[in-house]
Amino acid sequence: MPRSPRTCFLDMPQKDPCQKQACEIQKCLQANNYMESKCQAVIEELRKCCARYPKGRSLICSGFEKEEEEKQTLKCTPQ
């Protein structure tokens, strides 16, 4: 059965605490022809939401968590 176009693709049985922000990013990107630069404010809101929860609590935030891990690895690697 097809989903309503208003339903966010990130709908999960157990609601992710940052789902609302992720859906706002999706809407912003669609409205702005996928130009990420036009959606920095909503992306920052998702980052703030992710910072409020422990690592692993939000599946949506796992991309930011991985990004942070990679930054830490680069900082620790001798140049």
C-alpha cells in the first residue's frame, strides 16, 4: 500500500527523537532543488537535536556520529 506523500520516509515503529528535524531537512531540500546550502539552518537544528541524546539513541543521528568519529580519527593521525 503506497504511503501518503506527507509521510516522512524515516517513519519508524519506535519514534526517533530527531525524526521531526530530519523530515524538516527533507522538506527543505525538496523545496530548494536539493541545494544543501539553502538548508543549513534546519541541518543545524538536527545537529542540536542529536547532541541532546546519547550515541546510538537515534538512528537518524548515526550519520553525524560517524562524521564526528572520522574527524577524531583524522585529528589523531600523524601528518
